[in-house]
Amino acid sequence: MKSFFITVLVLVIIGFGAYAIMHKPSAMPPAPAPTPESAIPSPAATPAPTPPQHALPSSVPSSVTVNIQNFSYAPSTLTVKPGTTVTWINNDTVPHTVTSNSGSMLKSPTLSPGQSFSFTFPTIGSFAYHCAFHSMMKGMVVVQQ
Ligand code: CO
């Protein structure tokens, strides 16, 4: 009877020991796990959504096309923001140019039918231009914020 009681006591002690051992390792992993988890998302998540949001609005008005057809520029007057690249496409049957009236940097080579010319306007201002071959062909690019 006495030995049975001791056996039960030993089993209870062993059982408690096993319980304590099994719960010790399980308590260890959760502690280090949240540390790297919380450290990784905060630096990675903060800069990631920021650049795409800023890149989208600035890239939207960066490129505009002017069609050259029937001895005219369409649209003849174009309003853009600074940094916009304007591309003239000669869809006419004869050569034309895009030549600044004031002698600024806006000066294309001769554009044969099918050829195009691009110019990026870095600063605000009004840029009047014409065709070097046909003085009645006139156009204007207004660059403003
Ligand atoms: Co012309």
C-alpha cells in the first residue's frame, strides 16, 4: 500500500517534470519570433508604398504628341508642365521642321514623312515655333506649372 502511494507520487513528479520541460521550449520560440517579425515589416513596408505613389502622378503628364498633317501642327497650341517631353510626328506627305522663332534649343532637323522629333521642356515659358520650309506653319508650346 505504501509502495503504491510512492509510485503514484513519483509518477506525479515525473508527470509534472515532463509538463514543465514540454512547456519550457514552447515558451521560448514565441519570444524570439515576434522580434524579427516586427523588425522586418516596419523598415520594408514604410518605403515600399511611398515611391510608387509619387512616381505615378509625376509620370502621367510627361509625354505629349503633336501631329503634323496638312501643313499644320495639331494641336497648334499646347500647354504642358515643366519636364514634359513633346514629340512631333510628321504624318504629312512632305518634309517639315519644328523650329523655334526665338532661336532657342527647340530646333528639329528636317523631318521626312513618317519621322518624329522629341524635345523636353525643362522650364516654364512660351515657346513659339514654325516650319523652316513653310512660314505659314506656326505652333506654340506653353510650359506652366
Ligand atoms: Co512645313
